[in-house]
Amino acid sequence: MPPHGERAAFPGGSWRIADRHVGFGKRAVNVVFDVGNVLLRWNPVDLVAEVLPDVDAPPVARQVFGQSHWQALDRGTLARTEAERAAQDLTGLGPRTIQRLFDAVPSALRPIEPMVTLLEALRERGVPTYVLSNMPAYIQEEIVREHGFFSDFHGRVFSNELELIKPETGIYEHLLDHHDLASGECLFIDDLPDNLAVADRLGFHTEHLPAGADGADCERVAAAVWGWLRTRGAG
């Protein structure tokens, strides 16, 4: 089996990508999207301020969504009830209040329209698209049901299903191995530099979309994606 950065030729002069073939005039391409702050806006401080207007939102957001219990929820190794209990201990807030915050997360994840437009345009061109995201199971279930664009990815890799989280190399390697991809044939978009640094080391092409990105940021990333595709004969 060739290393992740290479692809073995198939008879007839073509390279295999998932379930289709691209002739030698084009090189294989795949675009991999993070979800939070790439396809769906995620701002925990705004969420806390909206649900609990009488609390100091930044520290509560850090205590609820920025600690080890939330990471374990992303990883799929901690039950939601246990994560809520940990958040109660850190914040001093009651169980019903913490439950309201957890319940509010899926609906607070709202589409970043220019990035969804990019996703749809890539699909129209026949470019395979994938998800690689850290996300708790209960949120994954709700957003996949709520947003129709999740149904048409060639593959989706969510951290809670593997007990692995970005930036651990294993979750990237699972994406490549499970979907028979080569890292050099993938462009990965994420909002966190640490996640992109590991992808870079593994041979992915990468683009950074910062948290809170505005229209200009999205346009820059879209231009970079189309530019990369053109260099591979697929733009």
C-alpha cells in the first residue's frame, strides 16, 4: 500500500478517488471541512450571554465549554450527565441551568453562509468533500438532522465516534485510511492553528479560517481553495 502522500495507478491510466476515477489530465482532489467556525458559527460566550443574561459570560463559557470535561465529551469518553456535573462544580450553577446551556448548543451553531456556498459549489463541480470535526455525540446528531448539507459528504469523521480528537494524529489517519485518501490530495480547512499544524506535518494542504471570520476571510479561503484546485487541473 502506498504511503498517505502517494497514490497507486490503476489500469487504464487513472487514479482512484472514492468511487470515481480522474484521468491523468487531472490529479485527485478532496476538500475536508471542520464544522465549528468553518461551516457552523460557534461562539460560546455569545451562547452563555443569550441563555443567561445575568451572569458574567466569558468566565462561565470557559468553565462550561473550555475545560477537560468538554474535551472528554468531544472524545466520546464521558457521558453528558457527567460533563454537566463537572460544569456545575466549576461554575456553581444549578443542574437545570447547566442543562439549559448544554441544550442550547446545537441551535447556537448557525451556518456560515459563504462557506456553505463554497461547499455547494465544490459539489456541483464534482469535488469530493469530507468532514473532520471534534464534536460531542448529542450535538452531532442534532446538527446532522437539522442541516441538510451534511447528508451529501463523501465521508464524515466525528471525534466522539473514534475516542480521538484533533490534533491527535490518529483521527487524521483514520480519515485517510477509512476513505482511501492520500494526504497530498486533500485540502483541509480548520479554525485552529494547532489542528492545521498536524495536518501540515501529515502532508495535507491547509487553509486557516479564523474563529469569528467575516466575509473577507471566507472569500480569501474560497479563493485559495479554487486556486489549489486549478493547480491540480480541477478548478
